[in-house]
Amino acid sequence: MAIESVLRQTFTDLELIVVDDGSTDDSLTMVKSLAKTDDRIRILTNGRNAGFPFSVNKAMKAASGRYLTTLDSDDLFRPERLERMVDALKGRPDHIAYTDVFRIDKDGKVIRGSFLGSKRSPPEGDAYPYFLKEWMWGIGTVMFPASAIEAIGYFDESLNWGGDLDYVLRLTEKYRVVLVPEALYGYREHESSMTSLTSMRTKGLAICSILESNLKRKWNDLDDMTKYRTIRRIQNIAKESKIERKYFAWWVNPTFMRIAAKRLVKNHVRANRAETASGA
């Protein structure tokens, strides 16, 4: 279903690189059969299960297109997805495109037509602070210029989880965001997905580590509200994932939270005073 959704795109000038990550079913045979009838399909094989970062890097290195996007084998594109996103990026070499998501069940039935909506969509333009503060869908919701590889490199293959968040943060440090306000990426929910099979603690540790490293590196460039809300996000994830306090860096401990909160209050009071003075 995933491959068919790509081949049925209204944008036809595409290259579909399929990476077989040590599959044990008949999927590789099926893809080889399709490739005989459609020369847009290229097949790469790992020979073993090497994981998402290795596989996507392999595909990116082999790609020859102007823009890149990914699709998990469980998911699908709506027919107009590539056309909408390519159109959004035309004339915007310093942008990446971001789209909404719809959910499907294991049988492909739509169970939620939109996820983000106006209140959960990232802002257009500088979206890096947003992705620090807010949860995001995976890298599949993004299309980015192939030239980004020279600017930020490939996926971090040392990350066993959260590589998509890490890469989107790296992208939005360098690139601005243009929104395609349509639900064009279909995310499949089922019990055997990698998301479902990975423990909450494993996911939590990975996400907290990525967010903490970004906070440390960009601390002097971030506004107080972004710092505060990112810290709160890390603490909430740690609590939900039952991560021990020893994993917290100094800037997310309760004492620092009180300092950050006081700073925000002071800034709010100062802004109100300035507004009152200007009104007077």
C-alpha cells in the first residue's frame, strides 16, 4: 500500500528508493516484481536489520532528486502530496515543507482525518523553537531540499530512537518552514509497529537526551519562554517514562525551574510596565 501510494502520485517525475532492511516476509519479492513494470523504483538491500537511520541514509546517498522525503512501509501518501509539497518549495531554496497527518488503522481505514490543525501546526518561518517545545510527527511529514545534506549531514546512526526529531531540529536550525495545510501523510496505527514495540523508557530517554543537547548548545540564542517550555517538556516526558532523576542535566532540575519561572514573571512584569508607560 505504501509503494502504491507513491506510484499513484499526481506528481510523476519522481524516484522511489526502497530500502529492504532485512525483511523476512515476501515484501522484497513483491517490490522486485513492481520494479519490472516501473523504472522509477530502485531497490537497495541491507542484508540485515540495520535500523531506520542507516536505511534512510543509504537512500539519501543514492537519491538523485532535487527534494527528499521519506515514507515508512506501514504508512501512505495521499495522491496529491508530492505535488503540493514541491509546489510549496518552488522559489524557496531556504525552506522545508511540512504537512498535516491523518491516521489509519491496520486495514487502511481512516480513523482520524487530521491531527495537527491550526492549534498544533508549527509556525511558518522560524520553527526551531516550536519543535523544541512541542511534540511532532515523524520525518515523513517533511520534504526538504537534497542540498540540506551538505548543510547538516545525514541522520545520526548512533540514535536508536528519536532520529527524526534530531533531524528536524537540525533542519529547522538552518531552514525556514512553509506549511502545506492539508492532511497528506497517512500514519498507520497497529500493535506491531516500531512505535508500539519500543518501551516508553527507551523513547523517553532518547527524546530527553536530544532536547537537552539542543538546549545546552543553543541556550544563549533561545528566549526565556522557549527555555521554560522545553524544560517542562523534558520533565513531563521523564515523568511519563519513569526516568530516574540521575538522568536529568542541571538545567532541568526543580531548582532551575524555579529560577526560570521567576525570570519569566519578571519579564512579564517589565513588559506590562513598559506598555503602561507608553500608554500614559
